[in-house]
Amino acid sequence: MTSRITRREFVESTTGLVIAFSLPWRAHAAPDAAAEPFAPNAWLRVGTDGIVTLTVDKSEMGQGSQTGLAMILADELEADWSTIRLGPVPENPAGWSRRMSTGGSTAIRTSWEPLRKAGAAAREMLIDAAASTWDVDRASCRAERGAVVHDASKRRLTYGKLVAQAARMPVPKDPPLKDPKDFRLLGTRLPRLDTPAKVDGSAVFGIDIKVPGMLVASIERCPVFGGTLKSYDATKAKAVPGVRAVVALAPSPWTGTNGPWATGCAAGVAVVADTYWQAVTGRRALEIQWDEGDAAALDSDGIRAQFVKLADQPGVEARKDGDAATTLAAAAKRVEAVYEVPFLHHATMEPMTCTAHVRADACDVWVPTQNQTRAQEVAAELTGLPKEQVRVHTPFLGGGFGRRLESDFVSEAVRVSKAAGAPVKVIWSREDDVQHGFYRPATYNRFAAALDASGTPVAWTHRIVAPPILLKFGPLDKGIDRTLIDGASNLPYAIPNVFVDQVAVDLLPVPRGFWRSVGISQNAFVTECFFDEVAVAAGKDPYELRRQLLRDKPRHLRTLELAAQKAGWSTPLPTGRGRGIALAEWAPTTCAQVAEVSVAPDGRVRVHRVVCAVDCGPTVNVGQIEAQLQGGIVYGLTAALYGEITIERGRVKQSNFTDYPMMHIDEMPVVEVHVVPSDDKQGGIGEPSVGPVAPAVCNAIFAATGKRIRKLPIGKIV
């Protein structure tokens, strides 16, 4: 039989050795343990039928991480891939061995070592079990595709037949890991484990959650950032058939005062009903008066004017090499430019949704979250329950991109359920999602560069004016928001005099959040486009100048060279097309792209081809690497062409895909992905391709038309 084990039965381990994190029943296995699965640690169990069930603590939001994690563990376990199954994400983050969240392209690289150790330990115990069963020298046995083989006698025992004996073996403290040359699964292409359920419709996303007695809520939120509820009349809403309750929600701060992750909920009124449509109908019948507050005077033009004014003031130093100011003053040639990027919304395909059931002694939350630990903390804070009495159930996520790191939608569902005395699913409309998000900051960037007599860049200055993201968690470390300078302060080019500073703009009412690739999404565009301007001013080929100045960065250089080679950088293009190149680092992963672009007579930009090269170190699922890079290019290209959140009277003007458009399938360029063979430090893959696509395209536009794009979105070329 298969034992049903709750997350409360997990034993907390130290942060140093995740493999020691084990199931308590394992320690007192009974003599009839053959009926129980073999579970030497919290990451895996092997049943008597040979099925290997893996427990992973990362969310699946389309990026394929869960399959990659399964490959790491299964390869070290020497399991038969056909026997691999995924169990649910653990429901008690407080009882897990590390903070449970999925973001920053860290799922694979932070799990590589603990999962390899977990799989290797189980493999060694199974080999010990077989040797004991056969009474042979352990060295004469080896694991092979879900079984242990005795080479001398050709005997073979499957893992399923060894579970009882393996459960009696001691857990090795430092199991030997495979030599990478012996990997069978890692570095290959395997189909994702979540695909079948998504094809046959059995996959459960947040919107699909159904709980006995569940009600549905729709929330009318204050349209102005930071506004409050003055008064409301729910009489007409309560008269709508099916409406069960109307709940007022006070705003909660997003300044980090509630812990390491802010909830950032807007003031609102929730209408709770039997069905979503009844809730929406009741919501439309509400009569509400808002106190819009000071933010009602906020608009995009005013924000930009503030940026421009502050750009004249010195900022907080982020990098200083040599003496850029003096070098600029004495330069043979000087290049200057200003680049701007707008606020952006995440636009996940599944808008925010969360189901909560609050009782006197427990709380269950069903939520497509990237941050289970914070979801549990928020629910515990709001209910007054110990964290261990809050269970977080994680379905599939309909996209994340950083938006689901926040827990505002968890806070709403918990508060509404508590007030209604029933399980409640809060569903956001697309308009709710667009207008009440956590936006990527807009930035204003002032550049200057100096060239010597030979045309070599000898000085570079970059001032970044922007509202910090990290300010919501408390005071900035030495006045710097590292997310705003990423990709700028670590400029890879060998320029002797570099100065980068940051001017923080206090735009507290506007919620900011981590948008896919975070600072790289802005700084790859502005730095790589300005670098092209410097190359043109120097009379040098942009690719060759990059090569020249990357002499001390071999990982960057080989990635750049592979992209250029595969794109045929020096080959002729059809008339009317231009080719542009760009490079970015999502440390330690490096990504270079070459774009081929044309501009129609009406000014419309057409991207025909994007060639992408990446060095992410040791690979896991090559097919998924390609898919992630392709997806990042779609995401970054959509933002470059169309993405812009504008503010008027303290509220977001955009509301849906009609005015915050996505790329259509007929606009998609041909995308080629090339992976650099590399044994360098392993990096993430979800974010690196987002940043380089906008500058590659804009540099290609210049090559085709002679026109510089210094402000996104690109729109039409006039």
C-alpha cells in the first residue's frame, strides 16, 4: 500500500544538509515495512511497485522547473524515467528545510546539490540492500535504470523489491555523486511531466479550485493608488440573487512593515456570492465613495518631469573605476544620450486568484503562488493562528513572471473568508489585474562616454533615476537598490573609467514589483543601445568593439561570438533589413542575441529573426532551456514593441489586452537558440533572454533606418 503522510510529519532539518531532512516514520520502520514505501529523505519515496514519487518545493508556472528538478534527482538515483511521478508541493512551508519560493531563475541552481545528494543517498542504500539480500560484496553491485545488478551472477532486483531492506540501511552522510560523464538524463531532452495533464484538461490551476461549500468573491478596489474607502451602500448589491455577504477591506501597507514581504492590498469592497457572475453583478451594483488622497494628482507626465529634474542632481555611487569626470572633460570625442523605459505590468495569462478557508483552529489556502512561505506568513498574521496550522496548497500557476511573489491576493482571500465564515475564492478580472498590479519601475537614464583619439572608449557614466523596488521592504542598503543597478553597475566592457550612480525617486503610492529579469530588463536595453551609439561614434563595428572590450570576460565573449557566428553577422542582408546585436548577464548566465529587422513604409517594425546564444553552465533539460529562452524573447519583445503602463489622476489608464497588447502569433520572428557547452558555474535560464532582445531589435532598427530608439515602447518609427 502507499502510506499517506502529512507535511506535519516532516522533521525540520538544519539549513546545512537538506538530505538529512527526513520522514519520522522512517526511523521506526516495522518488520513488515515491505508494505511501506522507502523514503530515506523528504525529497523522494520508492513504492513496492517501483514507482518513484518526488517531492519538489518549487512552483510550476510554465517554466518546467519541476521536470528539471525531477531529472536531477532521478539521474543520481539511477531511476527508470518511466517510473517517475511528482507529488504535491509541501503544504507546510514552515516545516520545510528552506524558504519556499520560486523566482529569480534559482529553482534549478539552488536545488542542484541537495537533490543530487538526496538521489545519491537513496541509490547507495538500495545498492546496500541488494548486496545484503544476495550476501555478496557491495562493490560487485551497481544501480542501473531502476534496479540493482550483480554483474558476476547477472542477478537483478528492481527498486520496488528492495524497499523493505533498503529502509533498514543507514542513511549515508556524504554519498558519492555521479561523474557528469555518467549522466543518463541530465543534459538531454525529456518531455515535461506536467504536459499530459495540461493536454487532457486534468491540470488544476488556481481558477479551477473547488471546495465544498465554497463561495466566490469579486472585489471593487479603490482605483487610485493609496486611496481609502469613505463610504459605501451595499443595499442594491445585497439584493442581487445569490449574493451572501458584502465585506469592506481596509488597505494594508506595502512598505514592508508587515514583514519581509509586503501585502500591498488596495482598499476595497468584496461582494461574496454563490457564483462569480453573481458576485460581479453585485459588485457593479455597489455605491461607493472613495477618498482618493494625494496620489490623485499623480500622472505620467508629472513623474517624468520629476525624473528629468532629479537627473541634474548627483546620486548614490554604485560603481566608480578611475576618474570618469576628468576623462570626459578632456576627451577627444564625447557621446551623450538619454534613455527611458516605462512602468510595465506582468500580464500573466491567469489573473490573480486565491481560495481561503478560515476556521477557528486552522486555515487552508489554495493559491497559485511563487512564494508559499510568505503566503503562509500572511495567512497566519491575519488569522492569529500558528503558521503550522496554515496549509498552503499549490496548484499550477497560469504564469508568474514575479507577480505571484506578492501576497496581496492571499491577504484578500483570507480576510474575506474570515468575515464570511466560509471558504471563499477571490477571482480577479483582467481589468483588476492590470490596474492593481506591482509594476516594473519606470527609469530615466543619462549617459556620457569619452573616446580617445583612436576611437576607444575610455570613460563611461550612467545616472539612473527611478523609484526603487526594495524601498517597500525598508531603508535601502547604503541608499542603493541593487535591482535598479543590475546590468548597469556590472557593465562587462573593459573601459578604464566608469561611474554609475542612482537617484531614488519617492513614488511610494505606485506599487513596484519584480518583473521578469528585473533590472536587466531596463539596463540591458539602455546600456547596450548606448554602447552601439558609442561604437558608431568611434567608427567601429558594434560587434567587433564588444569583442575588443570583453577580453577579460571569456564567458561573455564566447556567448557573443556564438550568437554572431550563428546569425552570420558579416553576411549581407536583404534590402531594407538591419541587424543588431546585444549582450546581457543574469549572473552568472550570459545571453547574446542578434535580431534582423525591417521597418515598413507606415513605420511598423517587423522582427524577422532572432538568434540567441546562452552560457548557463551545466545543463539539465536542453529542450526546456530552448523553450525558456524562446518564451523570454516573446516576453521581452512584447514589452519592447507595446508595453507601457501610464498613470493619470493617480490611476492606471490601461485595463485589458486592448490597450496593453500582447504580441500576436503572426508577429513572431523565427527564433534560433544555441547553448554554449560550458562547465562554468551553473546559472538560471528563465530570465536571461528577456533583456537582450529590446536592444538587439533597436540596434537593428538603427542599422536599417539610421534612427535611434531611446524610449520604449518602440511603437511606430516616424
